[in-house]
Amino acid sequence: MASKELNSTDYIEHHLTNLTYGKCPDGTWSFAEVHGKSQVAGTEASCNISEMGFWAFQVDTLFMSVLLGMGMIFFMRRVAKNASSSKPSRVQNAVEYLVTLVRDQVQDNFTADKNPLMGPLALTIFVWVFLMNLMDLIPIDLVPWIVNGFAAPNAEGGAIHYFKVLPVADINAPMGMALGVLILIHYYSIKNKGLGGFLAELTFQPYGKWMAPINVIFEIPGFYAKQLALGLRLYGNLFAGEMIFILIALFFGGFFSSVTGVLAGVAGLALNFIWAVFHILVVILQAFLFMVLTLVYLQQAHEHH
Amino acid sequence: MNFNATLFGQLLAFVFFVWFTMQYVWPYILEALEEREKEISDGLEAASRGKRELDEAHLKKAEILEAAKKEAADLVNQANARANQLVEDAKSSAHEEAERIKVSAQSDLDQAAKRTKEELRSEVAALAVAGAEKLLGSEIDKDKNSQIIDQIAQEL
């Protein structure tokens, strides 16, 4: 599926570049320029992605995650509106299974007083992350090919030349969610323990208050590392998975040009299948982990010492 | 792999989706779920209660049946006894009646015999008197000789 005109490096680089819309140093907003031309045909690009700095949006990431999220809440809302206790539909049964799973996780991991946010938070994380992860199983060239007007990425006739369909392979998506969890952890820590209690937890443990400086050195990195790792874990797993898919896709490069190309392509198909099957596990596991760890960290924010 | 404003876009979307789920999804599904769980546990409880009651009813039924059998047997016994009694009574009253009839017949008989004796006696007396008259050829003063006649009649 990889276009013959691209070499491997370009192909990989192309798949790792987000469709970016941002503010250039000269003050104008535009899509980014890659290799001397705009990411979207017919628009003027005055700078590349790294020149944009902070004020840039990964359009593909936001589009895909919001699209999936919207699909999720519309679906869930429809089920919730028609929910009946005596005559559940098949879809309701499926959703109820999911809700029961999440509720059990909340009850197992979150032993603090009932907090009405935990269930919905866990359900949203699990389903949304799962859906976003699932995008990894879409053939990696399919969506870029469609948005480019059914043409190879570098073809002249295409419309949008860059589009990453997997939002979690962009660090901003998982870290954005982890940031939300981080805010919640701070909010509940201070709410339940008081600012003093929260700070005391970070400074007076594990060696007592006369060793405060050493405690801080131990505690602060540990406290923030776990929250950072929450996002990085998801990002790393899915990015790596995506990377493997890209590398496997390189096998298909010479499919129509030679006998060895055909053989490589067949091997690639087998590899792609195996990796996709394995990835089903990763997709669910990572969504589940994100949910459970969020609950565990928030439980710690509710605990009194 | 560069941090930029997308991070906050994602954060906002995350907050919105959690809020929406909390407001419009989670409570409804959970409510249906808990309602059904309650219905099921109520149903199970009702079923076990019904089973218990059925067992009790079986026991009670056996008891009632037993009592009814006993009562019926008692009634039959009583009826038998009463029938025997009646037969017995009838027998004894018939006996008495027979006795009574026998006694009265006896007394009738005795009376008739006595009367016949009296009649015979007076007739014999008359005959004796008549015989004596013929023998003597004269009339016997009945008044004078009534003492003798009576004496004769007495001796007969």
C-alpha cells in the first residue's frame, strides 16, 4: 500500500506527522508546511510544525478523539434514555455489561466514601480510550488515503496530505487526559486532607518531619512520576504498536514490482495479521489500565494517613 | 511528538465527555440495573418463601388428613356403639313387653277360672237345693237353710 515514490524514511516520517493547524511566528494561522508545501492542498503555509511552538492544534487528533467521543456519548445517551429494568434490549445488555464491569472496578479500587464522579469518570475513560485505541487496528494507510481524495499521500491531486487516525499515538491526547486526572488528584487531595495535610504527606514521609528535605526528594518525584506515567504508558504502548504497523506496512512497498516484492507482501500480511491479533489485547488492556490506575490514584487522594 | 495546545483541547473534550456521562448516561443505566437487581433478588426471595410455605402446607395437609381419618374412625365407632345400644334396648323392651303381656294373660286366665269356679259352685248349690227339694217334697225355706246351702257350696 505504500506508495512507490516514497522511500522508507519518508514513509515513516509521513505517518508520524500530524495534520497541524497553528500560529506561525509571523502571526498568521495556517496549516503546517512539510517538505516545502502545505499539509492541505490549496492553502498557504508559512511555517513548519516546530516553528509554531505551543499555539498549534493537531487537527487529526482532535477530530478523531472528539468524533469518537461524540459517537460514544450519543450511543450511550440513546441506551440510557431507553433503559428499562424489565425489558432490556440487546444493546442495553451490552452497555449494562460494560457499566457493571466499570462499577465493580470502582467498588474494588475506590473504597473511599461514595463519590458520584468516579463511576462516570471510569466509564468515560474506559470506553473513550478503548475507542481511540481501536483506531490502531484500522489499516494505517486507509484513512490517509481516503482524506487525500483516494490518492497516494504525495499525489498532486489530493486534498489533505497528512492525517493520523490514531489519536493516542499523539502525545497530546493521552497527556491531556492524564492532565485531567492530575487536576482531579490535586483537587481531591487538598479537599480531603487540607492543603497542610496534602503537603505534609509529601514532606513528612517516609522518615518523619526532621528529614523533610530528604522526604521531599523521595516523595515529589514519585507523586508526579506516577501521574506522568499514566499518560506516557498509554502513549508509549500505542505509539509503539503504531510504529510496528508502519514498519510492517513497508513490506508491501514493492508488491506490484517484483517477485520478491510479492513474497515480502505476503509475509507482511501474515505479520500484520499476527500483530493485529496481539494488538486487540493491548487495545483493551491499556484502556482498562488507564481506568483502574485513575481510580487507584484518586483513591489515594481520598485516603487519610 | 510535540506538546502544544492540542493538550488542552483534549483536556476540554475529556471534561465535557465525563460531564455528559455523569449527567445523562451513568445514572439512568445504573438505575435500570439496580432496579432489575432488586427485582431479581425480591423474586428469588419470594420464590424461596413460596417454597417454604408450600412445604408447610404439605405438612399441614398431612396433619389435617390424619385428624380427619381419626375423626371418621371415631364416628364409625360411635355409630356402631349406638346401633348396638339400640338393638340392645329394643331387645330388652320387647322382653319386658312380652313379660307384661304374659302376666296380664295369666291374670285374665286366673280370673276366668275363678269366675267359672264361682258359677259352677252356685249352680251346684242350686242343683243341690233343687235335688233336696225333690227329695223332701217340700220347699226348703231358702232363708232358713241358706246357711246350710252356703256351707255345702263352700265345701264343693
